Amino acid sequence: MRFIEKGPPPSALVPFRNDTSTSFDDFPHKDALREALVDEQYGLCCYCLRRIRAIKEQMRIEHWAPQASAPERRFDWSNLLGACLGGAGSPRSRQTCDSRKQARPIKVLPTSREHMSLVRFEGSGRVGSKDPEIQRDLDDTLNLNDRTLVAARQAATQAVLNELKLRQPTGDWSRQQLRRELERWRPSTSKRELPEFCESVAQELQRRIDRA
């Protein structure tokens, strides 16, 4: 997970903000929502940070506050996120993200800077939090420590470290070198997409900058 800064809603959603008669299933402009969510999230799932594309077959429109418990927020842009398919159709033990969460409420909110400051990625590829409620969300409700995700995050981080070692085999990297590498994994106005698992890599690089 990483902090998602919500911008203004897409124009197609605005007329429906106070609509209580239309179901989300009947909303006619989901393609516009998908495109806006993918752009806003730099092409990454709001939970696991895997790649998503703005087509129905490759992403879900996630309601952070479930429609079952918060129907008044079904067209609330601040409540809408883009999620990957999360292993839909697989056994529940292997599902992640929205597929695993379904209609269960969670505490951890990707659009909250405070919450995202409490989410920490380890060099091992695991993700955790000192907040026990958030930890339950990460482990159980979202299953973000699924072994496939842990291995993928660890591999992404190790690939960056291996690339740095090729440039400087001693491993004695300066803060300037590490900061330059970190820029590849952080959002900017010039980027349309971020690499998969960017926050895991960025946090490892930041730890090394702090120690340099």
C-alpha cells in the first residue's frame, strides 16, 4: 500500500453524487471511473501495488466503505479506489485485496497519510504495522502477506539492490546515489505509472539513505 492523493471526481460521476435511486451496477460510465482511478493511482492496485489497467477484465472498482454498510457513499469519489482482481476464483486462502475483502469493513485507508505512515514494508517482503487493527487488515482481510506477494516484493527490492551493486560493487552507496534511485520509485507530475511494489522498494532505499 502507498498513500493515494484523491483529486476531483471525473465529470461523469458528478451528476450522481447525491443520487439515491441508481445502483452502482447500473452506473453507465464505469469506463471513465476506471481510467480516472488508474491515472490517480499511477497504474497500481490500491492495496497490493500490482499493475492494473483501465479495463474490466484487469481491475475492480473498489468501495473502501462497502456498499452494503454505506450505500450513501456508492458514488462518493473519496470512497472509490482501483483494485486488482486479487485472485478472483482462487481458493479464499490465496485471494487478496478486494476479492478477499469483499463486503467487510477495514480500518486501513490508502487515502489517509496517517494510516499509510503506519504501514511498513520489511526487506523480507512482508508488510506490517504497529497498529493491531491495521495489522489484522493487512494479514487477514486483505491477505497482503500472501506468499506470492511477499516473494514478489522481495524480488523487486533485491533487483534494485543488484542493479546498484553492478554500478558500485562495494555496496558503499552515497546518499546522492540512493536518492537518485529513490526518485524512480516515487510519484511525480511527469510520471503516468509507477513500478509495481514501488513502496516496498522505496522504503528499503529510504532506510539505507538514513543509515548512509
